[in-house]
Amino acid sequence: MTVVLNRIDDRLIHGQVVVGWGQPLDIRFIVLVDDEVARSEWEQELYRMGTPPEMDVYFHSVADAVRALPRYREDERAGLLLTGSVDAMLQLVKDAGVREVNVGGIHHRADRRQRLRYVFLSREEEQVLRDMAQLGATITAQDVPGTRPVELHELLESEASVQ
């Protein structure tokens, strides 16, 4: 296999990632890319507790992930690349060749506008997603595998009440 899903989800590892995506895609490892979590053994242990024993979790800063991704892409198991922000994923699109991005969960904050039930974006984050697309990445929003992927142009034109 390889890394089969590149996901942005600000909650990082939680039930929807582990069960909702992990089981249908037979995910055997997660590459969690977050500068703060990469520096915190305590947070890493909390995230490991949220995964089943047969699922490995690897923690990297954004810079380290760029160097490490080729190794994960060669892994025979199915894996999931996970970032908590659009900015981190943009770096992986630019520097590590990520070409498909799943926007899975970006939650409410004062400067964000609701686009889907599970996606709130600031103007800056919308621009970062556009930048990823201009670099050749395909961007879709999808909370769980059974729902319809929402393409970037649809996501940026949508209002939560319409979806």
C-alpha cells in the first residue's frame, strides 16, 4: 500500500479518524504532522492511547515529515498522513509532493466562517487551500468515507445551510 489518505483535521487523532477512516481503509499507521505535538511526549502518549494496538503512530514536525514521507510511501501497509492545519499541509504539498488532500474537520473559531457542517475557514485558510490547488493538489472535503466528497470550488462557494 502506501499513504492512502492525506487529511487535515484539527482534532488530529480521534474516533472519526481511527474508526471512520481507519477501518474502511485498513489503516495500519498514522503519520501525525504537528510541530507542537512532535515536541511533547505527553501529548504523543495521549494520541497513542486513542489508537488500537495494531495501528502505529509516528510523530513529526513539518520539516521532519518532508524528509520522512518517502519512507512512509514505501511502507507496504496502508497509512494516513494527518495534519491539524492547512498551513502544515501546504508545506507538505510544496515540499513533499502531496497531491490529494482531504479536508476533514476544521472547527469553529472567531475568524472563521462555516462552509460545511464540519468545516469552518478563515479567509487566510481559504487562500491556502487555493494555493495548494494551484500547486497541483486535488482538494476535497469529506468527513467520513460514506459521504460525497465536496470539491474545493464547491467548498469555497458553499454555506453550511445549503449542504
